Amino acid sequence: MAINKVPKDELAYRLRRFTNALDNESPDWELCGITGGVNLYYLTGTICDGLLLIHRGASAILWVRRSYERAMLESEFGDIRHMSSFRDIAANTEALPDTLYLDVTHATLAWYGLLLKHMPFKNVLPADNAMAKTRAVKSEYELAFMRRSGQSLNKLLREDLPALLHDGISETQLSSRLFATAVENGHHGLSRFSGADSILGHIAFADSPLYPSVFDGASGIAGLHPAVPILGSRDVFLRPGDLIYADTGFGFEGYHTDKTLVFSYKQPQSDAVAAAHNHCLELERIAANMLRPGVRPSDIYATIMDALRPEYRNNFMGAPGRGVPFLGHSLGLYLDEKPVIAKGFDDPLELNMTIALEPKIGSEGIGMVGSENTYLVTASGGVSLTGEASEIILLK
């Protein structure tokens, strides 16, 4: 079986950028541990039950419990060692510093308790911000996957989704059939979020996307069951005149892009609905033009909120009264990464960041309108990786 390994020089480049970011964030760091699966993949090329220990100015060792054999098959990382428990790491590590820097978002208290049993650090400080800043800027190696993802996603929504529609199809039927089509065309099988994984995203009819969301997003879906809020509802069926809201991610070789298109099934929408949607397109164009190195995400957000028409303020970025306080987000190995286009994100954008912009407006009894595309930050503004934004697409 052929395995598409992350090249050794790419891994070395990522590790160097991460340690440089950690130098800037925490100049006194001596030892850093990485345990989150996506962060491990980013730095080593494999997801495993293990711990990457990075010694400042010296070695970086990937300690793997399960599966060492798998890690050896998948990873070009220079130093991979087997461990049965943290006792093995402690026995092969010289004097420990007082402080361990760690991606604490992904380390549970139970995991940390086991670590302390054999490696009694006095302090643990977060390395998450340095990791987020490192992953936010994409290499050409990463961008190749994101470009392929974006092209596939654009085709999935513009061509494959309309071909599956018919009167009476349920949200679940459409979502599951579209998912099968996506996987057949290279999708890696899930939409990975930092808090939970999903399948594709939100594909919903009429006012169904106004259902309260389980995560911090503009839209929601009821899902298959309260225990499994994915793949739409089995009980919501497509009717002529319905809006079809498709907010979908596509993952290729680990890397995601994000796009939203809105369709009208067999009947055009009212002028008021079209006007709300077209205002979102206008806001997306303004924001995309600002996606340049040196521009602060918080300034983009402020500009868009100033440009937002007063009549849409109560239902911007969500159902009336439930809008989320952001306009877009970085993405890559996760669909929801930093920076976020929102207040408080004041570090300037950098070249080759990737940002999804998603201005949307929800209306009770009608549904959700708006747009989303994934952009590459360039010196001349955002360049879309997912094709063009679109007016509401009438499907006859």
C-alpha cells in the first residue's frame, strides 16, 4: 500500500518554525511536549498515542506507545522510539527542567496525571499559541493540498449536489449521498474541528439551518439524533420554493477548505431574500480585498460591521438574536483554526495564511442566506481557493 509521507525536509521546516515561534512566545523554554493528534501529525507526519519531546537547541524525539510500527511506516521523522509507558521516557531523559511547555488544549487531566507520575514537572505552561501561529502560515506543500481540496469542493457543490436533488429527498438522504460522492472523489472522510469531528458540514432546507448549533457557527442542523447531530434530519424533506443551504468542508490529504452556496429549488426567492444574500456577497468582497499581510483581523471585522446594513444587524451571522461574533476563521488541518476574523485578534495577517470568510444572514420562516469561500492571503488581497461566490442559484 502506497503511503503519501510528509517529506523529511518539510517536517524539519515545520519544527524549525515552531521552535522559533516558541522562542518568541516564551524565551526561557527548555522542553516542550506535543501530544495532540493533529499537532503530532503536523510535526511528525503520523497520528499516534505518544508524546513528542522537543529539547531546546538539541534533540526532538517522538515517543510512541501505539503504534510504533505504524509510526515507522508513515513517518519520515528523524528519531522515533517505542515506549510502553512514560516510565520509559523518564529512564531515557536527563535532568528535567522545572517547566514543561505543552499543547494543553489536547492534554486531559488523566493523561497529565500519568505523565507527572514519572516526570514530576513543577509547572506546565501552554505552547498552544505558538503552535497555532506556526500552523496558520501554510507552506507550498500544504497549499497544494488545499488547492486540490478547494477545486474538489467547488465541483461537489456546483455540480454533484444539484444532480442529486428531487422532490421529497430528505436532508439526511442528500447529505449521505453527497458524502459518498465526495469520498469517491478524494475526500478524506471527515470534517475535522478542534472540538469534534463532523461529516461534510451543514446541508439543510428552508429554515432548518436556523436550528441551534452544537458549535460556534452561524448555522445549525438538527441531525440524526440529539446524540448524533450530523447529516441533517431524516424528517425534513425538500419542497419547491425551499432554500437549500450547503455549508460544506472538503478534506484532502488532511487539509480542509470550506465553502457555502445557497440554492432555490424550482422557484425564485423574493426580492427581499435576494437582497439579503447579495449584501452578504458585497461584504465578502470587501473583506476578501483586505486579506493582505499586515492587516489586522480585528480591523477587517470592524470594517464589515460598519458596512453592514442596519436592517440585518439582529440576524447577521445566525438566526435572529443568536448571531456569532465573527466573520471568518483560519483553516487547514482543522476547519476552525486561528486567527479568527473577530474582535481581539490584533496580530497582523501574514502571507500564505488561509482564511474562510462567511458573511450570512438568517431569517425565521425562510432560512439562511449568504456565502463562504476559502481565501489565500496575498500581497494583492485574498485569492479564492474554492471558486467564486454566487448569487442564489435557481435550480429548475
